[in-house]
Amino acid sequence: MTTELHGKRLQLLKETIPGLAQVTVLWNPTTPPEPVHLKFVEDLNAAARSLSVELKFVVARSPEEFESAFSTINRTHAQALYLQGGPLYYVHRIKLVKLALKARLPTVFGIRAFADEGGLMSYGVNFADQLRRSTTYIDKILKGAKPGDLPIEQPTKLELVINLKTAKALDLSIPESILLRADEVIR
């Protein structure tokens, strides 16, 4: 599912900014572990090729590297920012969103908390729904089921969140087709 989500986020960004030709990806190659982040780069590059979007990857492994990463991003003349997920970025999401707004970059994230904090858009798993669904597993385990015997389930509810306050601050008009698909629009 992750592969499809990377491509879908990029596609939503391209639909939101039709002339989009270059996106900078801010990522931390140490999280997740190497095989996963190599797959992330591969999947995102494949999606970018299919959308005729050029990607530039910029690394930030710690909060101390955020300012220099955004200096690099500004020098790449990025039209938008794709932020890879991970605990480091989640914990420092307010700072990252502020830096992106200061750089006047439309952003896409995989976790809605970023859009809630002022990022342009997020598309990903609805974690509240995941928590509700996990209670079924807990109930089965408490009733004697062996965890190893329970099937692995993929998330079933994905959500698109658009922050119109941020769009206005960026002088960006969100297409009606995107707004109609949004699960929530922050006004």
C-alpha cells in the first residue's frame, strides 16, 4: 500500500498545481531502515516519471539540519515540497511547516497532523479509524485467540485533508476536483 500512497500524494500535488514540474523531497535516509527507504526513493521516482515531475532529494537527519536543508531547497527552485514521514519529522512538524510556509512552498504529507498545523495537504491512513479497528484484535486476543493466528489487515480508510488557510497564504487556488475529494477542508 505504501507504494501506491507515495504516487497518489505526488499525483494530488500535481493536480493541485497543474504546471508542477519540480518537487523537492525532504527525507531522513536513516528512518525507516535502509531497505524501506531505498524502496521509498524507487517508488517515488517511478511515480514522478509517470507524472513528468522532476524530484530533488534533500536530507535532514536532525532538527539542527532543518535550516540548512531549507536553504538547499530554496536554491533548487522547488515548486513544492514532499515530506517523507518518520518520527523525527512528526515530532518537529510545527517547525517544518513554518519553514515550508516561509519558503512559500506548497506541501504534501502522509499524516493529517501536518495539515492541521498549517501544511497544504495530507493524504494517508486515518489513524483514528485504525485505533478503533484495533480494538477488534484486542477483543479477540483477550478471548483467547493467538495473535499469530490473526490475519494482518491493511488500513481501510484513507483521508485527504486540504488546508485552505495555507492555500490562501500561498496565493494558491485549489481546484474544485481536489476539494470535492477531500475528506476535510480546513478553512
